[in-house]
Amino acid sequence: MPDGFRVICEIEPPTRPDLKHARHQIGVLSPVSDSFLIPDNHIGRATVSSIAVANEVQAMGGSSIACVNSRDRNLLGFRRDLLTAAAYGVDQFLFVQGDKPSVGDRTGELTVRAMIEEARAATDQAPFAGVEPFRLGVTAGHRRRMAGWKQAADFIFVQVGYSVDAFLRWREANPTDLPVYAGVMVLASAGMATRLRASIPDIEIPDDLVDRVASSPAAGVDAACEQIQALRGTGAFAGVHLVPVSRFREVAAQLERWL
């Protein structure tokens, strides 16, 4: 957007060895997206490597942030990922703990804090000679004060929410000079609201929004775009982390009218 407010769009990662749908999302959202976030083993299911898809974004002329979760990695596997990213020229990461896996258990070896420390140290080591330092992001929830060690990151993604006032309260309670991106998710259906409330109790979804979406699925797109405009108007955020889910075409069309 012209005032420097950035829209970082999350795409649905491939769960099969086929990148056509990922490429389609990238192509549709490119006119309204400053960067793309690529999830990693989304909602506990195996997906194509976020680093490989981030490379695909860059091959299509876009900017990418590869999400990497600590849940599925040991230290050697994480070092492999850093080398792979450096080989592809992928230089931005969002480090997360990761959702509960649908099959198996967490490795338990790495934490987000440990991944930040390892990634910071990596580019000073011989195998990474000539590689610029990675840009690293972390997430923060609405209901907990942000841990001090997260200030070692380069940017922060605040958990998805549906209240601009709640985001502003988070900003007041967690002063930081780092760029902060507010999480905005399109509510695609009333059923989606039920699933979100059951799986992520911290996400508060207004009943009136659920009622509007139940009457008209387009209401979820309208509400998300209005929320983006409201967050932009506060001047308190560097941008938004937008999760358009299956409504990416409608979101792109509506946001494009603003630009």
C-alpha cells in the first residue's frame, strides 16, 4: 500500500507433490500482497517444504517468508533447512512452535528461541560464507505478555484476532520498536468459526460476525478487508498477516480496488 503499510498474505501449502494451486494463489494475490508467508506442515499435516514453496514465490517475482516450526525438527534437520534456504536465496523466516501433529509426536529437541540463536550464529560460520544474515520473525499471542527474548527477532506476527481494540491493547501492553503485523483471517463460514473456537480458544470471534457470515459468505471477506483498513488507520502496525483461506480470489479483488 502507498503509505508503507504491508500486506503479507498466507497461502495454503500443497499437501501433494503439485505446485499448481500454490502458483495460482501467488498469481491471484500478487497485485495486493507485499510478501507471502508459506506455512510449514500446516495444521499438523505433511506439506511440501515451505522453503521450496518460498523459492517458487521468488521465481515468480515475489517476496517470501518461509514458516519453520520447531515441532518437527532436531538440530541437524534445522541446519539442513538453513543451508537449503541459503542455496535458494530464501532469507526470511517465521519461527513457530507448530500445531499439534495429526500423526506422531513432537521431536522435543528444538524451541523457537533455540532456532533464533542457531540462525543468528549460522551466517558467521564457514559453510555460510557470503550469506547475508537471515531476517527472523516470531509470533505472539493476545493473552500473554510477550517474552523478552522475542525482541531478538526482526519482526513479530501477532495472533489472528477480530478486534482492532484488542490489537491496540496488545501494542500498549507490549512496547517494541520491531515491526508488528496483526493477524487477520477471513471467516469463510459459520462452521469455520465453530472449529476455530474449539481448536484455538484464545481467538475471540464476535457472534454478530458469525451470524453475518451464516447469512452471506461474502460477509467474511468484507469484514476482513474492513479490519485491514481499520488497522492501517491506527498507524500502530507495520502491516497485516492476512489469511484469506479459500476466499483468496474475493479478497484479492476487493483489496485491489483500494490500491
